[in-house]
Amino acid sequence: MHKHTTKFIFVTGGVASSLGKGIISASLARLLLSRGYKTTIQKLDPYINIDPGTLNPYEHGECYVTEDGAETDLDLGHYERFTNIPTSQANNVTTGRVYQSIIEKERRGDYLGSTVQVVPHITDEIKRRIKLLAEGGKFDMIITEIGGTVGDIESLPYIEAVRQLTWESPEDVMVIHLTYMPYLAAAGELKTKPTQHSVKTMLEQGLQPDMIVCRTEHPLSRSARDKVALFCNVRPECVIESRDAKSIYEVPLMMMQEGLDREVLRTLKLPYGGKPNLTLWRVFLRRLEHPRHEVKIALVGKYVELHDAYKSILEAFLQAGAMNSCKVQVKMVHSEQLNKANVEKMLGDCQGVLVAPGFGKRGIAGKLAAIEYARTRRVPFLGICLGMQCGVIEYARNVLGWKDADSTEMNLRTHHPVIHIMDNQKNVKNMGGTMRLGAYPCTLKKGSLLAEIYGTQTISERHRHRYELNNDYIKDFEKAGMKVAGVNVGKDASGKKITRVEAVEIPAHPFFVGVQYHPEYKSTVENPHPLFIAFVAAAMRNI
Ligand code: GLN
């Protein structure tokens, strides 16, 4: 709708990490979208891993998977949840990926004998990847979040790339710097000095921020704002307060109140018109803040100490809860601390049980105990990926009576490999980016609970796995009451047509659903996932 070249907005961080650059970027995108600007968000991660796919959740929280199968930073999940627009491989760039493409070019001889250097080769590659999203004129605005903190050795080439872009087209580029303002109780005031120093560091690297967003636990006084403006060389209106919020979903409205979007548009000399359309957002917030019901749902997994490991699942519950006008209290249950003897005590106060995705043997016994409990006590159950696979193993052991039934991921010598490695995964040696990743279509069985929940028989969901239900056992499961509810028709390693089980159900149970895919990745504020909505509703009926 607006005629102009694509604008680039960079978001850097200073003083401390974990200030919420991702949420500020996502909030700004939400506001710009609501004003009619086509906006996307990109994350540049300064670490050397090619992607976070091989990183332990303790290190990096959840690995988020995009439609096109990129294993990415969890901030991309926030971007999608806030904007309702799918991201892709191009939306997450790591130092590893940048160096990989430069080194591949060097090996091909593309540099014709010249010395390959951080400047200009690495910085040019960073710029290329930033501009990639602008190709085809799909977006009016590209918000690029730079991971890490200004002053880090790793982020230097990124800051330099931004400096060059600013120099090349000053009209089209702006920089927002997010900092932290500590409150000194003894002095009774917010301190601006760390922010001043952080901006000085940026200036040393040749970059002048246009706006300063101050994360703070206390209101920013007029004098503190003026001080930041004067010493950081920005207009006073461009000093934005970002107070701690009750929920991350309040941040777009708080930012609008502070004038973040207005000042961004003013800086870029673009019209900001009237009020943005945030009706859906406000309806969601109202429901979130004034629930009429409450349920408790157990999330059984092995990374429960670390909420970031299950970020998308927790957010999907929040969104589905709001849709049901229901507060979903998620009880994190450590699968390693769960066993047959204590399962009743641990899960007895929950109206639903979700068994989480995961890898490896650790904590499997606890997951199986949770599933047996949910199945026999008729408690609503949702198993995601490994959670679904455990649902199948539990059924094989306790209903079909195959005591050694297992996944070959846990036990290669089982006589009943009800879950086994996918044919085309058998010869995979490289661990990075080689799982079955991204969106695949799935056909739901007519009359299944899932078909009813989705309101359609053709769906598409995202994946991240190497193992699957062994088709040799389908007949046995079906006869014993566990039904295949959804399949994907694909090709095996030799190109032969193959049907993969994507979902199972127990029709005799009030709500027992296992899905090989990850519904949580597709749940957004505007489109909460139907499976989570139905699961929460089932838990509400179980009160
Ligand atoms: N470890 C299982 C597999 O690779 C499940 C993966 C997951 O839960 N994401 O198939």
C-alpha cells in the first residue's frame, strides 16, 4: 500500500542480555503490521553453530522449526506468534552459516586467489543475508534483531555490517538500542550511566542509535529521559520506557503508548496515520486477563527446570486458554522423578496430561507411567512427537502385552520395535539439519476426533524427528483399540511410495491423542491451534 523502498530497522542490545529484544522486535512488527506495513523479522545469532538444532535445550532453550524446515532460535517463535506470518530459513542467520558459505566459496576458488577477510567478505555476506528478505518487494519493513550484547567480540562484524548499510542508504536504515536501567534503591533512582556507556561502545564502532528503549522496573522520570536523550544523542521522544509487563502480550500496547511505532515511522519519514487496528489483539488480552475458568495441566518432560525448553507449548496453552476463557495452569513435572508409585500423587491434581517432545532414553519410564495413568484414569492426554511415540509404546506394553515393546531409539534389541527409525534416516551420519524437518501434509481419517477438531481432513503441520510408528504393527494396534487418525503419503529412501503415521487416537477414551508432528509451532495469538483449544476444552470437562 505504501510506495517506497524497503526499510531496515536494526535492534541491538546493551548492558545485559535477556532484556527481551525478541519481544520488543516482535511488538514493533505487530504495531507496524497493524498500521498496514508489510513487516518481517530476522534474527542474527553471533554463535558459530550453523543452527541451534544441535544445541542442548539447557544451552539454548527450545529449537523452533519453520515451515521450510529450518531449525532456528526460539525468538522466531515469538515473531510468528506476534505477527501471524510464517518465517523461513532466511529469517535466522548465524555466524556459522555466514562463515560456512564464505569457506565453501573459497574452496570453490571463487575468490580468484585473493585473501578472504572479515572485512569485506564476512560483512558483505552478512549484508547480503539481511537484504535477501527485501528481494521481490514482499516487505515494506525488515526488522533485524542482533543477538548478544554490544561490545561482545562476536557481534563486531554484525555491527560493522549495519554501519556500512547505514552509510550506504541513511534514509532507509535505523537502529534501536535496547538497554537496561538499573534502580539503585539506596540512591532511590534509576541509573543512566550503563546506557551511556553502552551507546559509547556503539559509537566507537561507528553506529549511532536513533532510538533507545530502556528496560526498567521503575517508571522513567522526565529527567532520566532527558539525560539519556542528551548523552546518547537522540531526540527525547525517542527514549522509550519498557517496563516489566504481566504478560509478553501486553508489550505491543505498552510500546504503542510509549510511541515506539510512531517514532520509528517518523525517523523513517513514513506516514503513521491514525490508530492501528489491534482489535483482535485486545480481545485476546481481555480474555487472557479475565478468565472465567481454570484448569491444571501437567507437562511431563525432562527439561522442566527450564521454561524456555518448552516455550512454544507454554505459549500455545496460553493462547488456547484465552480462547476457552480459561486460565491454564501448567504444572511442570520432571519425567525422571515420576514413577508408577508416585504418579497418582504427582498428577492427581491435573485435569490433563501432555507428554513433551524429546530425545533419548532419559526420563522415558516416567513418561510411560504418566501415559498409563492418563489412559487408565481417562484423563485427557496429548502426546507430541516423542510423547506420541511413548503413547504407542505404553499401549503395546500394557494393552497388547508386549512387555519389551520399545522404540529402537531406546532399545535396538527389542522384539517389538513399535517405533523405529525412518527408512531414509538409517544412513544419516551428520546430525545437523538431517531430521525430517518442516511442514508436511497429513490426511486425517474421516470420523476421527482430529478431523472433528480441525474441521477438515487435510492439514499441514511441522516436524522434527528421525523415528516413526512401525507400519508392521498398525493392524495389531487398530484391533486393540488404538487407531491411526492421520497419515502422510511420502517417499522412502528408494523413492517408493510410503505411508507414515502422523497421529493416533484411542476412540474409547474421552481424549487420547498422539501426534508425530508439533502443533505448538503453529499456534499464534490470532490463530490459536485447534488441537490445543480442544485439549484445554477436554481438560475443562474433566474438572
Ligand atoms: N526422538 C524422537 C525422534 O527422533 C522424537 C523427536 C521429538 O520429540 N522431536 O523421532
